[in-house]
Amino acid sequence: MYDIIIIGGGPGGYIAAERAGARGQKVLLIEKEHLGGVCLNWGCVPTKTLLNSAKTYAHALHGGMFGVHAEKVTFSLTEAMAWKNEVITKLRGGIAFLMKKFKVEVVSATAEIVDKNTVKTSDGKTWQGKNIIIATGSTPAMPPIPGAKDNPHVVTSTGLLDIKTMPTSLVVIGGGVIGVEFASLFATLGVKVTVVEMMEEIIPFMDKEHAPQMRKALSNIDFQLGCKVEKLDGGTVHYTRASASADGAKSVKGDLVLMAVGRSLNTKNLGLEKLGVDVGPRGIVVDEFQRTNIPGVFAIGDVTGKSLLAHSASRMGEVAVSAIVDPPESRQRMRYTAIPWVVYTNPEAAGVGMTEDEAKKAGKNVVCSTVPLRNSGRFLAENGASAPGAVKVVTDGDTHRILGVQMYGAGVGEMIWGAAAMIETELRVNEAREIVFPHPTVGETIRDALWEMH
Amino acid sequence: MADTIVMPRQGNSVESCVLVKWRVKEGDEVQNKTIIADVETDKASFEVEAGFTGTVLKLVHAEGDDVPVMQPIAYVGKAGEALPAGAAAMATPAAPAPSTAAPADVPAAPAITMAAMAAPVSAAAGSSPASPRARILAASQGLDATGLAGTGPEGRVIERDVKAALGASAPATAAAIEEALRLGVKLPAQGSGLGGRVTVADVSTSTAAPSSAPVAGATGTSRAFPGPKTETKIKSIRKVIADRMAESLSTTAQFTLNASALAVRLQELRARFKASDAALGLNGITIGDIIVYAVSRTLGRYPYMNAHKVADSVFEFEYVHLGIACDTPRGLMVPVIRNADTLTLKQISDETKRLAEACRSGTAKPDDLSGSTFSISNVGAFGVESFTPVLNVPEVAILGVCGIAPKPVQKGNDVVFLPSVGLSLTINHMVVDGAPAAKFLKGLCDAIGECDILLAK
């Protein structure tokens, strides 16, 4: 009898396993493919590795303004992919080591829940546990667009991370995070990239002032916004502009077409219906302790539909473990108000808390302050005077609380956590102003924006 | 040898007291009159004096312990002095000889205070005065001292109240403290933020008015479910009430009869008392007093109602001792008007007021609070129309007094509305049957209906 059986070894499941193991729990982790899940194997990590190759390539090409001139700069997809695979393998090994360290037993199989204390794996074995944590994640969604099925030109993010030859052109269907990240990656490598997005703006949760600035900064991508994809014909994507009917039908052709219209949650074939787990239209329904309606059965990560981010999944895993091992009065809770997000494009975008629009909708007396990143000496030195980037701090003019921080520009993904800490601790402007930032850093622009407030 | 301080006997009916709070710690120097502890019976609270001079060598019981009277609670002597044999073990059954300083039959310190009221009374208008020390401490921690329940003299908020309030709540973010001050509310005891910190959302949800908006789904808003809650340990008097109520309902067969008595004369009489010459001292006689008087005079004719059921016996009492349920800041208390059948209406009225005041201020003596043969619970002032009073075991009956409301009465071919007072009588059907109980209730209704005549008896 295990204390906890975890289904899914992604950033939710393996962190939960590690935390539970560290608390002396007897843990079984069931993973159908590779430890680290989508994040490590087909998501966050490989894309960032390839993006780094792309950025290094771009730096080599454009180092002239810093006095660095390189000739015959080339990009080798094969070597970049090999480095990506090496990174993944190393990190997988790291997780395996952690599982061993915390005495977590790992089984490589798919799993089905038989009852609330029993899990059956595809190798025919049956496992007993006092608690079950469902951490099965999500997979790329395939919308029923005519001509998409069995089309050799069409790939998902998973397929695109495993290509053997560079495309000369890429059409990305979907202007959300995944679509824009891949678009930026390939555009930086010189591929002709078109993004076709149904909404009028990319990355829906971004600040409404920052999003157009981001598009401008991603000038190597052709954005077709407000466009509905009607059908695919080989590599040709036919779409219509919804707003201007006169514009009529258009099409764009790519060697590859990336389908990036969202992700579907892995709630099937788990035995959830039989167990009676409450699965809503947006995932497995959980409370702030990650409990489902079935006592002893928890769900974390994408499969809850609450926040499809690796770090949200990890945190949910910790919360679920706390719910299992801690006494009721010291159980941790899942909070979503200070979860930062990063879009890994070139340049990056990041944010935490409310945007200006959200704060206004919430009825706040919103006071904002925006500072361009080039105010930072380090940013200017490393990126040049015309490099895009800004930090925007959203506050409540009545209580002076910091409600949100949004930013875009090179490297902002590395400094958003500081803003998250301010929001999580409910700092007010005057208090946050007292925090000392190292100089010169790009992060100082957060401090500048706070001091710009009236 | 060291001197032994025992749990003093608080009246004859008290078997044990809850040690609510130690005022001293081991190693402290105490004088004869030093208050060393606050203790509480199920009825009232008291301070315990040291009775000796010296160093506190050992505190035998922890706060919250229920200690039998005359058992040692502490030892005082010279520093380093040996304790009496057998003193080391906590609450040894074999008690050392009671010390002469706390004689068995002399109730100890008459300084009965509200000091031991651990459960804070929610200050209605948040206007209790606070001592400067309390105010400074509260302000430094972002608390509003005037919103606290004061346990100092005359309900004054003193430092320990602030400390108790601080100890009772989780750490809060600065913004949450500001929000609580702005809204004029107390910080919730538990938070949902980092490490259990109280957040702004916790403060606002703890005060949020019920919304008529559609119920948010489990996946919907960020509103916590089930939301912040506070925990109060059920202890001391509340614990006694809880146990008594559960015992009452689980060991008896409760059965309630509802009736109403014409209240025309009752209201007239009350109005005349109110308008009477102040020199007579009758102005304060209430409707409730008159009903208590009627009960005291009626019970004698129905001795099976003025009784206790203990194990397999029923004890019918010749004299009438009336328990009067009384709402106090600490919860329900039932002081007893002894020999009510011999008292005049004015005496009953005066005694009721004295006992109620003593209960509310915590100065009731234990013997004021025991020995009732029948109880009365009056909730008429709150407009209750009928209810099921819970027996004050081992009594076999309790009368609930409801509000006065006009009731249609047929007069010839006409209907007139006459004021009537509702009466809800609960009996223990194990020993009293419905019909005899109904007879008593009918007799009581008649007595109340003709209360002016009854007075002449």
C-alpha cells in the first residue's frame, strides 16, 4: 500500500513525488513515456534550447554594433537538435536521480484508476494507494479543419521539435503563446513565418498596450489577425478575414503548417467516469487544496484546466501533497493571483497579476506607470538604443497595492519572479520602493516604474 | 517544607474548577495576596490568591485543566526547597492535606471578576475604552484596540486582551492589516496567503455581504471555498453547556406542549406597576416577573411538575426553587430563585434582577446557581411565538415563555383580538405524561389570565 500514487511524471507529478518523498511518504510515480512530461521533453525545455541557438545565431549576425564581426555564420539544425536532446537527457537523468533520492518508485506504463485506492497499469499490474494524484497533463489540440487530417505538411509542437530539415516557410495557425514562440524561433533562424490568428490580437492575456509593441518587435513575422482558417490544401492555408469581408479569401503557403490552437486535457481512459470524478468542460474540478470530489483523489496541472503552465502544475503538486500530509490548519492553498507567465520569444514578454484592463474591469482606481527598458544602463549596453522593451506596473490608486506587472523585452522572463513576490506578499508601492535592486540590472526598471508613480 | 496551594472550594456544589490562566510562573516571588491564577467553575470565575509568601516552586496543572477542588495546584516555598512527597506527579489522586491557608469551607478570594473570560465578547459598537499600553501595542500591530473584548476593569481593553487577539490570528500582510483597519473589522484568524498569511482577499471575504449573484462554480472565481473560518475551542462554561444540553436530550424523553394565556390582565397589571408611585418600588416589575410568580404559586398544586428524575427515582419537592435561564456574555446560565413559593412578587422581581446582574457580571456565587426544581426560559422579548425548551436535567419540566401577540377570540357572533402570551412547556415524558402536564399548563394559563386575583392569595 503506497501513501500516494501519482499518475503522470511531468512538472506537476514529479514535483509532487519529490515533495511527498521528502516528507517520508511512500510514493509510486507512473509515467507513460519520459520523466519530465511535455515540459521537459516536448515543451518548455526543448523550445528554450532551440531558442537559445536561434538567439546565438542572431547575435552572431548582428554583433556589429557592439564591435563584433563574424563571417560565414551558419546554423546547423542537426547540431542544435543534438544539443537540445542532450539537454533533455541530462535533465531527465536529474529527475530520475531525485526520484531515487526520495525513494519514489517509478513505473513506466499508462494507468487506469480502478477505484479510489487502486490503479492498474498497462503492464498488467495493480497498485494500492491511500491517495491518488492525477497529473496527466494535456496534448496539442487538433481542430477539425478540412484538409488538416493526415496532411504531411501539418505538425503539432511535438512534431516541429523533431524535424530533420529546416523549412523555408512556416505557417502557424494560432497566435497564442505556443504559436508565437515557435514563430519567433523560426523567424529568428531566417524562416519566412506567417501567423494566422482568429482574434484581433496575439497572446490574449498580454497588456493591451504591450501586445502591439510585441508584434512590432517581432517584425520578422507576418501576423494575419482576425482571420479564420477555412481549409488546408497541402501546405496552403486558406483563410478569410472576419472583419473586412471585402478583403475576401486569402491564402498562404508553407513548407510546414504548425497547428497551435490550444491543448486538450488528458482526462480520457483514466477510469474517471467509473470512479465518478467530477470532470467539467474545463478539466477535472478541484478545490483550492487540489481535491476532487472523490476523497483521497487529487488532480494537479493542465488536467485541472485552471492554469496550463508548468510552474502552476508544480505548485499544485506541492499543494496536493500538503493537503495529504499536513494537518488541516497548516494545509497550503493554491492561489492564482501571483502566478507569473513568460512568453519565450525574441524578445520575451512576461507578466504577473492583473493587466490594466483587468484591474479596471475589477473596478479598481487604476494607476499605472510604464518605464522603457532602455532606461536601464545594462539593457542599453546589451541591446542598443532602439531595442524594444518596457515595464508597466499596475496599482490600485486607493490602496496603493501593486496589482500587476507586465513587461516585454530581452530577458524579462528572468525578472518577473520579483514582481510575483511583491504581489504574493501584497506589497504596496511605498514598501516595494524600499527594496534595493542590484545595479546595473534590467530589473531596476521595476523599481524605476514604482518611483515614477504619483 | 514547601506550602501547598489548593484549588479552593467555590461553594458547596462545586466539585471542580477549570484553571483558566496562570498569572505567575515557576520561580516568581509571590506575596500572601498575590493573585496566582484565574479559575472558573461552570458558573462563574474567580481569582486565586497565593495565601503564602515565597517562591513559586511548581505549578502542578496546565491552563485549561479541570482540577477537583482541594487538590494541589501549586507549591510555594524557599527557592530550591523540596516539594512535599508525592507532589511531583501531576494531579495525584492522593491529595496532600489541605493547607490551612485555603480553608475548605471559606470561599476564597471574594474578588470575583470577569478576568478569566477567555472567549472574547464581540464588542457590539467597537467602543470599549482601551488602556494606553493596549492602544500602543495594538497600533504597532495594526489592530484596532477598541474593537476587542475588554477584560480589564469595567470592560476596559488592556494589554493582555491585545496580546490574546494577536495570538489568535495568523500573520497578515501589511495591505491586509490596512484593509482591516479601513473596513473596521477584525483580521480573520486564518489566512489563505503565503504561509497562512491573512491577505486582503481574506479580509474582504470575511466581511463580504451575501451576494445574490449566481453561485460561482468550483472552477469559477478565485473566491476561496469554503472560505475563511475561525475556530473557537469549546471549553469551560461553553463546554459545560454543550455537555448538559447533549445529556439532556439524550437521557430524557422530551415532549413539548404549547398553549397561550390571556394577557389582558397581565399587561394591565404591568402598566399599573410601571405607573405606580416610585416610593413603592414596584415600577420595575416585568411581565416575566409576574409569570414567574404565577409559576411559583401554581407548581404547589401539581407537585409532579416540581420534581427531579434521578436514575430510577422521581423526587417531588415540597418547596419551589425556580431556575431562571439567563443570557450572559459567556453563554446560558441558570441562576436559582430559592423558595420562590414564599416570596412576594416584588421579592421575586428583585431577586431575579439581582441574580441576572450577578450572572452577567460574573459575580454570581455558585450557590446562586444550583438547586432549582423547575426552570423558566423567557424569550418573549425576541418575538418568539413558540419553541421547545430543553430540560434542565434532572428537572422533569421547563416552561418557555414566548411573546405577547393578539389572538382572535370569539365573543358572541363577533371575533375580538385579545393579547395572549405563548407558553411552551417541555416535560420529561419518561415520568410525566401529557395529560397531567396539560393540566398544569391549563392551571398556569388560568393563573396568568387572572394574575391580579392571584396576587391576593
